[in-house]
Amino acid sequence: METPVLGFESRCPHLFNTNSRPSSSLPASTLSVRTLTAATVVKSPATVVVVAEAPRTKPHSKSFLTRKSAISEIEQSPDFLSSLQRLSRVLKVQDLNVILRDFGISGRLQDLIQLFDWMQQHGKVSDSTYSSCIKFVGAKSVSKALEIYQSIPDDSTKTNVYICNSVLSCLVKNGKLDSCIKLFDQMKRDGLKPDVVTYNTLLAGFIKVKNGFPKAMELVGELPHNGIKMDGVMYGTVLAICASNGRCEEAESFVQQMKDEGHSPNMYHYSSLLNSHSWKGDYKKADELMTEMKSVGLVPNKVMMTTLLKVYIKGGLFDRSRELLSELESVGYAENEMPYCMLMDGLSKTGKLEEAMTIFDDMKAKGVKSDGYANSIMIAALCRSKRFEEAKQLARDSETTYEKCDLVMLNTMLCAYCRAGEMESVMRMMKKMDEQAVSPDYNTFHILIKYFIKEKLHLLAYQTLLDMHSKGHRLEEELCSSLIYHLGKIRAHLEAFSVYNMLRYSKRTICKDLHEKILHILIHGKLFKDAYVVVKDNAKVISQPTLKRFCKAFMVSGNINLVNDVFKVLHGSGHKIDQVQFEIAISRYISQPDKKELLLQLLQWMPGQGYVVDSSTRNLILKQSHLFGRQLIAEILSKHHIVSRTMVRSRSEPKFSRGQRGK
């Protein structure tokens, strides 16, 4: 069975430049059999040695040359399947794998899939076939890659580490980390023995995942149980995870562990550790780290110096930040706007807007290359300081200067126009986003909805919220509550209830005041059935006066078939139903003799809950008793009378203390 050849780098880091960026994961087959002509890998349990091959003196065999020619003919043929059918008898599985990989590298995905299908049909597949096919297909279609993996008939092949690594890498690269971890757990249960590449692949997925640190540490904790030791690549990945989650203490611990195990941290290990200190602006530790790095002969590069600038800014050391920016300029590391943007942003967010403006003007005067982010930062800063006219003007300048803008810049300009009340400019920006095929994000929708509410365009705000919800964005309760209130004011009761439902089903709990707010709106809009749903689900957190108002309104105009259900819900929540509501309900039942059963059910229910009809309601029932059965009515009212007398007696009896009652 053919086995893919792994790259050397993860196994022999000492043979490679340690200043090169460590890869988060290594491909399952980085070298083909055709490229391994200059060196041979010799493995032993303890070492991996690269041995140079002697120059080839013996000519290739006729069989080899025939196969090589067949491979070339098939790859160049306009109808490769016909050529393949004709030449298949001379080709081995590894030759077909070479063709499959070449199709993948050259982007001939359809040909690759057709070749893979042919190989399956003719039983000419190996582990490498599946691994390579999944790798290339997964780059375009995750579902197709998973389909190929699930179609593997043999369980042992399905848990082949190279194949599994290809599948997991495909999921990670496509941002499907949750699915990746679930599949990994299933693979382990099925017998997978993960290797260092497996864990490097999985860990790489957690670098940019919010709150991914705990799960990443679970994976690190599995390493000893699988006989795997962390290498330089894995330490780099883990340190990047620590940095992206602000875990500076853990990052320091991993660097020390790395040193204890005989690994020498390189530039990227130090860079991640430095980045972890930027969360808290710990400039003292950052300076110590820079000193240590220089002591081992590493010269700070652009990334390190820019990260140090980030630490100083976060720590509020703006004078040192300016000095470091000047140093970056002197060594040619400030040729683009990023370091300027960082300092401008830090200054503006600490109330130093004028100093930020000075940096901005200085950057423009020096002709620093800019993609518009500096403008975006200053627009946002001016908006925060309520200098809307200046923000609007800078947004217009940005529109003129930068033909194509990314979403962050578009949102910033959109916000400036909204804050300045420039409806025409807002509409122009929305049109621009459509023309550039830029999909709005959460911030875009949030900006627009707030603006439409401010401009009293409440139905437009509602339509925008619907669009936001359909795109799967999280709804903010405060914004929804404001929109519900304004929709209620313009009598858009159904729309208000729709917003309430979107919010209710997108969160587990919402503020109890919101239930009351929507209940008042629904009562006012005479949407009693919807109001009943709100009360049924939330009666215990709604105030008694509001419940009383709902009960009265429902008894008068609500669906008569739900009257008894409303009484039961209100009573179950602890609400005391007054006599007037019973009288209204019974009067409605009497006016509709076909509701006889509902009336009888209500009258039978009342005594058991401590409720009885008053004299006027009793007389009303007796007058119409012929409609409901005189004897049955008499029996029911007799029970009411008994309960009524008991209630009167209990109220009139003097109340004694326990001691007095004993005497």
C-alpha cells in the first residue's frame, strides 16, 4: 500500500531556518515520489537523517520510461479518459496518484474527480489516493470532500492518519472547527491514532476562534497519552492561541517549557509572547522580552517592533510610542499606514483627539501609503467627539480618494453620514455597497437601524431588522426594545410583535420589562390572541396592574373559546381575578347559548379555586337556566353558595394566636 511522504520540517526543525514562520499544520503529502531524487529520508526510532543520494549511473528501465510517457500523454490529452482507458494496463496505482495530484495542483478539479471515480470503479485506489483527492476537492467543496471520506468502504483505511489529516485540514481551512472537532472525536473512537500533524492541524484552527483557548488546551493535554511531544511548530501555534486570547501567563509558561525541553524560541515564538502582553499593555515585560531576544542574537523585525508599539500604546506610553514610531520610520518599517493607525487610534480613544490629528496630518505629509484605514480611524474618532461635520467632510474625501473600500471603512463612513443626518449620503453609501458586492455585517445593520429610528423611519428600520435577522446576525435587546416602542407608537402592532418574537427566540432570557411593553402594545392593537401567548409564557414576571388590564380587555373582546384558559393561566400565576371579570365572561357565555359547555366548565372550576359568583351574576344565570339545564345549574350554584358561606365564616371568625387557641 502506498504511503504519502511527509515533509521534513516538523521532524527535523534543526535542518531549516528557525526564523521562518512556523506552519500551523503540515500537509499529509508535501513531497511526491518524483521530487525525492536529491535526498532520501532514513528513519530510526530516535533520529531522522537526510542522506544524499549518489548520482544515478544506471539508465531507467523500459517499464519506467513507458509509464512516464503514459502519464505525460494522459495529462496532455484533451480527452484524458479515453487515453487512460487505452494506457491503463501499463500504469500502477502510484502513477495514477501522480496524475491525480497534478490535476489538483493545476486546478483541473473536474478532471480530478473523474479520474478518482475511474480509479474507484477499477479498484486502483490507495490511501494516498483518498488523501490527495480530499485535500484538493476540500479546497473547493467541503461537502464533496466529506462525501469522499464517508464513501471509503474499509474501516482501517478510514482511520488512516494521512487521510484523516486531510479531512480535518479541509474542515479547519474552511472555518468549520466545531464539525472538525466532532469528526476528530469520532475518528478516535473508530481507531485513529493521531500524530503531530493531526494536532498541529486542529490547534491551528483555534488561533482566531473567540474563547478557543480551553478547547485548545484539552487537545494539548491529549498529547502525552498519544506519545506525542510538542515540536517547534506546535509551540508556535499554541503561543499564537495564547496571544489571541490574552493569556500572557500561559504563554510565558509554554515558552519556559519549550526551553526546558531543549527548543530554542525563534522570532515568531517571541512575537506571539510579546503579542500576549499587548492585551494588558504590560510594557515592562515587553521590554524584558526584547532584551532577552537580542541577547540570543535575534534582531527585532517589523512584526516585533510593530507589536511592541501596540504594547506601548495599550499601556498609555504615548511618548515612547512616538519615539518607537520614529525608529520604525528610520529603518523603513513604517512605509504603510498601520503603525500610524495604531497610534492614532490609541490617542483618540483616550481623549487625545488633537494629538491623533497631528499624527494623521504628519502621515499624509510624508506620503505614507494608505488604503484608507487612517481616514476610517479619524472619522470614527471625530464621531465619538460629536464633531459630525468634520467627520462627514473626511468621509466625502475618503469616497473621492479611495475607489474601492472594505466593509470596515464603508461602515465608518456610513456611521459618519448617519450621525450627521445626511440621508442622501446614507443612500449613496448603501448603493455603493451593493455595487461593490460588499455584504453588510452586524455593524452595518446596527448603524442603519439606529439612524432610521432617529429619523422616524420606523417601518424602514423594521425591514432592516428583518434583513439583519435573516442573515443570522445577533439581535441587540436594547435596539429591539427601542424599535418595539416606536412601532407601538405608530400603531404597527404586528410589526412590534414580530420584533419581540425574533428577539425572544434568539435569546434564552430577555428583560422582563419587555414582556410588559409588548403586552400593552398588543392590548392597544386588540391582538388578544398574541397577548394571551405573552401572558401564558411570562405571567409570573408581569405586574398585577398589567395582568388586570389584559384580563379585562380579553374578557370584553378576546376569543370566547380561550376565556377559560385565560382565567386558569392568570390564577396559576398567582393573580387574583376580580368579580367583574367573571361577570363579563359569564354574560358573554349566556349571550351565546352554543357556548353552554364553556359556561358550565367555568362555573364548575370556580369554587375549587376559591371563586364564587356574586348575587347579580347568580340572578343572571338563573334567568337563563332553561338554556343550560335548570337542575344542573341549581347544583352548581348550590356549591357556589356553600363555598361563599365558608368564605364569609372564615373572614368573620376572630383570629387567635397559637397560645390563645390552645387555652
